[in-house]
Amino acid sequence: MTGYGRKEVGDSENRLVVEIRSLNNRYLDIQLKVPRSLAPLEARIRKYVQDRFSRGRFDIFISRSGNQERLAKLAVNEALAEQYIAVLRDLKTSFGLTGDVDLSLVAGFPDIVTIDEIREDPEMIWEVLLTGLKGALDELASMRSEEGAALARDVSIRLATIEGLIERIHDKAPATVELARKRMSDMLGRLLSEQPDPVRIAQEIAILAERTDVTEELTRLGSHMNQFRTMLAESPPDGVGRKLDFLIQEIGREVNTIASKAMDSEISLDVVYIKAELEKIREQVQNIE
């Protein structure tokens, strides 16, 4: 599901801005963009998001401003500078060279002036960052919840459509079995050249008719639909998205079995409509947490 959250924390000396965007994704994908000074905390940031969400692509942007000069200082390697100066003066004397060994010349050599970073306490930084991360994710979660409610309403309407089609199939099923029994009886009567054992014929017809009976499939289908509605109404719906994915597969399996067993054009058409609604529900469910 999609969402956005933003939170500013800290003070004028050290301020953090946390921005998080989430997009639809069947799995959890976390993309981080943080300042180099916060790189040691990336694993904690990922873990915190993973503990709260199980699906979606999360783009997390963290910026830092304030008195950053205090985090670094310049250092002069006097011993190395002294060696450079001594070597240059020796060269000047040995080879009769002209020119002065001055500041601009010496400062151009590597490692004379370096930047030393001051190490910060990661726990202290994490406490501030965690406040911003939580605030941004809370705002994002609120937006996702609103979208989730809209998705649930859409899925519920489609479920009602499917349930109506299942009810139609349920009403037609007994007549379909009887019609199949009659067709098979007529077919056997035409194919057989001599009068067979009537008991054996009745047994064969009963077996073939049973193979066209979709009562069991309709019962399981009804159970799956009830489970689907129950899960959809869970509050909070933690991790329910993957469970709904599985149920859709099971519903689809039962529907395919009904289509293959019921030798009836109207039932076949109803199955087509059910599968179309199931596909739309599948697309929506993949966005549900």
C-alpha cells in the first residue's frame, strides 16, 4: 500500500529530517538513503521497519543539518612536514636550485593537513533518530490504514458478487447431475447392441453422475469464502495479506474443479465471472499488509 510520512527531530545544533514513502509490493523492500555519519545505524533502521511492516517498498530518506563542524577537526602532521622541508632544503643545496621552501609548497604535499572525524556515541544518535523514524512511520501507517480500509470495502463488494454466483451454481447443481444421468443413460442405450445387465448399467450411471456432482466443491468453497471474510475483518490485520493470497489460490482450485465437473454451459459461464472477480481481488490482496 502507498503512504508518506515525515518527521523532524533534534535541535538547531543537530537536526534530523526523516522522510518515508511506501509503494505497493508483494514483499518487503527497504531502500535507504542516509548521511555517511548515520551509516552505522542502517541495520537498526531496517530492523525497525521490518518489525512493523511485512509488505511494500519503503524509500527512506534521512538528512542531517546543524553544527556539523564539531564532528570534524583539521590536524597537522608536523613530523611529516619537517621531513618534507628538510628533504627540499637538501635538494636545493645539493643541486644549487633556486626558490623558497614556503607554506604553499609544503601544504601541497599529501598527508600534511588531514581531517580527523570525532566519533559520536551511536546510542545517543539512535535515540534521536528512533523518535523521527517512529513519527514518520506512524504518519505513513495512518495513510496506509485508510487505503487498506478502501481496499477492504472493494474486496468485500467483489466477494458478495462471487457469493451470488456460487449460490446460482448451487441452485443449478442438482438439475445438472440429473441431466448428466439422463444423457449418459440415453448414450448407453444407443451404443449397446444387446440388452445389458440393468443393475450394471445403473451402477455405471451412478458412478458417472457422481463425478459430475459438485456438492463437495461447493461446500469447501463456502468454507473458504467464510474464512476470507473473517480474515479480511481482522483488526489489526497483521500479516493477513499472505493468508488471503493462499485462500484465493484454494478458492480458484475449487472453482476450476467445478468448471471441469459440471457439464453445463450456464455454470461454466458463472465460473468465468467468478474467476474474473477473483483475479481483481488477487491484485488488491497483494497490496494488503
